[in-house]
Amino acid sequence: MEANVAQQVNRGNTPRIKRKKSYKQPWMLHFMVLPAAILVFIFSYIPMSGVLMAFQDYKPALGIADSPWVGLKHFRYMWENDYFLQITWNTLFFACSKMVMNLIIPFSFALLLNEVRKMTLKRSIQTLIYLPHFLSWVTLSGILIDILAQTGLINQFLSSTFGIKPIFFLGDGNWFRFTVIFSDVWKEFGFNTIIFLAALSGINPSLYEAAEVDGAGRWKQTMYITIPSLIPITIVVATLALGNVMNANFDQVFNLYSPLIYQQGDIIDTFVYREGLLSGQFSFATAVNLFKSVISLVLIVISYRLAYRFAGYRIF
């Protein structure tokens, strides 16, 4: 018996044994997931038949079954359209900038907040920075539009204090990009900070005690204990964010942008919305969104592979 097991191990059959064990889960756990799986199937998988419109000249009166097929016509037009390349660049710029800033700022803020010794003050700050995460972009956009208007609070402060002329934050393309990135970081960095704080709470206190015995101060403890301990969760957060590179937050951009800054502020999702629902170009909009979905799927697979390889993180 032992000889047979040894032969199987030598043949590289251990993954098969692990795979069998991984499926031995209590049936109650699968039953709990069943309602969510049904909802996903109804609202996400059944409507996927609509992707056929990307290969048709879709007519609502004819329906998907009778609309004429045109093959890759809409995809060819998509790549020949210079404006599509512009909105793709805008999407990547917004998404990558948010991804980098939402990694650096929460990481740094968590390190600073971890040094606060008064728990009442620490929890108060943590609550205040976490609150914007619960507000929708419909609410926040209304606040930002009022504050950043040419007669808004920010421009009044800049004018009265520094004598600066009013800045058109939401009407100038360059300022709009800065506003979108900054407002997204302000809204979400509190949530991301909590992730790093949770990782900090899991560091073994004996490491700090040993460092104090060796004469290491707070700075050296941070450099040689705290930061290295945060690297695995940082890799996980960064790689999982890679799957959202093609998502630049439709809710935010849609509620803040205007025709004045389409060239610098338009993204794939807002473009699909205008082309599909407002202009009635259903097939072309479906082709653009299908392209985005395929790229996003590839990036998600890559991100999970990287998270498992460099941080040992896996869902499946």
C-alpha cells in the first residue's frame, strides 16, 4: 500500500488527491450559495444572449433572431474610429491612476494611523475617513458640483486667499481628470486603509518586542517589520485591482462629466451608454462593450494567477 502511494507521488499525481479533498465541503455551504448563484444566472448569464447583437445589424422590430448578420463589421469600424482609441486611453488613464493612488495613499495612511496610541482618536479618524465609502456617486457628485463650481466654495477660497482666478474644475479637461482621480481616492481610501489596518493587526507583537530589545526605534521597526509584513496584502490588493483596469467607474464619470470635456473625460462605459441608449446604435455599442468585457476577463484571470503565485491568495 505504501509503495503504491509512493509511486503515485513520484508520478506527480498529488494535485489529483488535493483536488478531491477540496471538493469535500459540507452540503450546507453549497445550499447557502445557491440563491446567489441563481440570481447571477438569471441576471448575468441569461442576458448574455444579447452579445449576438455585436455581430448583427440589430433592428428592435426584427429582434435578435431575424436581424441580419454582418460579422465583424462593427469591430472593424470600432478600430478604425479614432475616437474609440481616445476613450480607451481615457479609460486606462483613469483606471490606472486610481489603482496606483488607491494603493499608495491607503498604505501610507495605515502606517501613520497605526502609530496613533490613543484608541479613541484612532477609531474616530478611521470612522471619518471610512464614511464617504457609503455615499453614492449621485450624492457626492451633487456636492462636488456645488463645491467646485466657479462660484463654489473652493474657488471663493482660492480667490479671497491667494487671488487666483476661478478654476473650471469640471469644464476644463485637464482639471476634470485631476478632479475625477482625487475625488475617487478621497471616497475610497478609507475603505482600503481598513484592509491594511487589518493586516497590521495580524503582525506578531513578539517581533516588535524583540526589535525593542535589540535597540530598534519606531522607524526601524516600521522599515524592517511593519512594511515587509504588509507586502503580501499589498500584492493581493494590487493584483486584484488589475482586473478593473477597463473599469473607470461609470457612476462617477457619468455624474460629473459634460459635453465640454468629452475628449478628455469620456470613457468606454459612458460612450457605450450614449451610443446604445441615446443614439440607438445597439449593435455598435454591444461590440464595444463586448471588447471591453473580453479584455476585462483576461485581466481578471491574470490577476488571480499573479495573486496566487506571489501572495498565495486564491478563491477557487
